[in-house]
Amino acid sequence: MFYKIIEEFENIIKKYEIRDYKKFGNAKGLIAKIEFIDDSILHIREYIFLSGKRKYSFHWQDKEGKLIVRWDNSPHHFHIKTFPDHKHIGDRVFESEEIYLRDVVKFIEQQLKQPESKE
């Protein structure tokens, strides 16, 4: 699945690195990063456990390392309606439905295609 996403979005991906991948039966774990054509980086951590439960974090940052958006399902924002799924933009936390890597890269593609505002 990871490589299909890389192929699908090769027009915006500069390079990628798989830091760790493990598979045990239906359980899987992936730690990777993708660098995009604007030098922003997406850090990926995704785990699917034998029970089918899923844990993820998709952390997108600019070339200086500043957070743009992070989607995750760490159970620490109990007040969020979509708990445990949420997203961070800057220092704020927002509701977010469960999200998958393809959706995140599609979102990034849309952001990269937007013309920069002229101020």
C-alpha cells in the first residue's frame, strides 16, 4: 500500500524513507517519512495490531521543522467530539475523523497546488 501511494503521488514526492516495517500475521507497523517538492516532510507512524485496532500519527512539517498539521489518535484529548481522532494545527487541537495515509498525502497535494497568496 505504501508504495502504491508513493507511485500515485510521485509528482509531489521528492524522496521517501522507510525507517522500520514489521509484519506479524495481520499486524503491521510502519515508520517512514516522505519529503515533498517544497521540502516539507511528512513523518508517518502507523500500527495495526492483531486485534485490528489501529494507531497512527501523520506529522507534516515545513522545511524549517515547524508543524503544519498532525493527525493522530493518541487518546489524550477527551473533550474532542471525534475522540480519540484529532488533528493539531499550530498549538490548537481540532476534531478529525479517522484518516489514512492516502488521504493525508492527497490533502498535502491539494495544499501544494494552491497558489501562494500575494500579500
